[in-house]
Amino acid sequence: MNFLAHAVLAGPDPWLRLGGFLGDFVHGSPAPAWPLGLQRGVRLHRAIDGFTDRHPSVVEARNSFVAPYRRFAGIGLDIWFDHCLALDFSRWTGQSLAEYSLELEALLCSHDAWLTPELRRFRAYMQAHHLPAGYADPVELQAALSGISRRLRFANPLAEMLPQLQIRSQALQPVFETLFGDLQDFAREWLQADTSGAVATPGQMRISR
């Protein structure tokens, strides 16, 4: 899932939401000196990614793509599922997408000390492209896919993938509906069960301040 879905699934806790962002920008185990909610948010992010990758409907959807798109279908689907969520955001959350976007921007600005340099750059990109509200707009989907394509260090078809996703839009809608409903249950159960805290070796992971 992409960052809009991760933020929603993290719930209202600001540290969990922030950890949902950081999950894409840090490696290794969360540092034990971090606030517990931040550690849990990173770990929840990774648990959600693992659940999504193994979900039978997602596996089937990835396999519907042919070469050269199939290898990168997981990335494309992550972006597309944020699009699906953005289009029907109030039904899933009871909240305006525009208001929620401003909340996430304020969260990242008010917790600047915990952001990696890469996440600060992404925050600037979010602001310039009015994300995550912009994910309702196919123009911003194309920009996101093209941006990821440029950041990868090897040749890839992501910049040309949007039409492949659009022609599958009707087939992918029930995949998203099933997946996101299952993810809501999974995230809730994961948070209820996760009482162990984070264990990591000091120095495994650093946040630039």
C-alpha cells in the first residue's frame, strides 16, 4: 500500500501515522530510543506491506500483468490503490480527503526533527503536488509513477504503467475493496496484539535531526 493507505490504517495516533510514513524511508529495526508509538508505526507499516504482498487477490492482480510490467506491478498497484482510496475517501473514513491531506502535512511539519532527509524531500513533493488529495487525479498518479521510475537505478516501465492500470480499473476495484477491508481488520488486530515493544541494537538506525 502507498502512504495514504498507511496513514489511514495507522489510525488517529500521530506517532503511529508518522511511523507509517517513515516505514518507506528507514531500514533496519526501529531505534529503542524512539517513542514507542513511532516504533510501532514503522513495524505496522512493514506488517501491512507483508500482508498486502501475500493477499490472494493482490497476487492474482499482479499476475494479470504481462512482461515487462509484471515485475513492477506491486509498485503500480500500491499507487493505484491510493487512487481508489482517494476517490471514495469519505466512505472509508468519514472524513474529507482535503482536510485529511492538510492534517498529514501539518503532522510532518510539526514533527520535522524525526524526519529523514528523504522524507523531508518527499514532504516538499507532497506540498507541491497537493498530496495525498492529489491521488484522486490521474495526472498526479502519472507524476508519482514517473518519479518512482526515475529514482530506480535500473530500467523499468513504471512511467508507462498508468494505462495498464486504467484498463484494469473495473477488475481492480473489487480487489481494492476486499483488500482494504481485510487490512482494516488486520491493522486493528495487529495493534491489539503488539504489546512487545521494539527491540533493536543501538545505532542500527538513525534519524537526521
